[in-house]
Amino acid sequence: MVINLGDKLKAAQARKGLSGVELAKRLDTTPQQLSRWRNSRDLSFNLVLRICDALDVTVSEFVA
């Protein structure tokens, strides 16, 4: 089973009701970089941890 982490990021962001600008600020990045991550299939584990922290979710919740 292949997990598309960019899709998981989009879904988690939507569940939290955050705009791209808001989430980018929480991740200390630009909205453009956030967009690249949302369109990516693979994200580093360290980045996934940062995203989970910014969204206040566990890794299990993020990939579910």
C-alpha cells in the first residue's frame, strides 16, 4: 500500500480549517513551499513530524 503524503497533508490541513498561509507560518516556511509539499508524494520523516506538530496531530492520525 502506497501512502501519498501530500494528499494526507491536504486532508489534515482541511480538517483543521487552516489556510495555506496560516499553516506555512506554523511551519516557518513559505506558502509556495507548502504547496510543493502538498503536491509531493514523499515527505521526509522529519518534515512529517514538523507537520504533525504544527497541526497538533499524531503521526498515526496524519497517515490514517
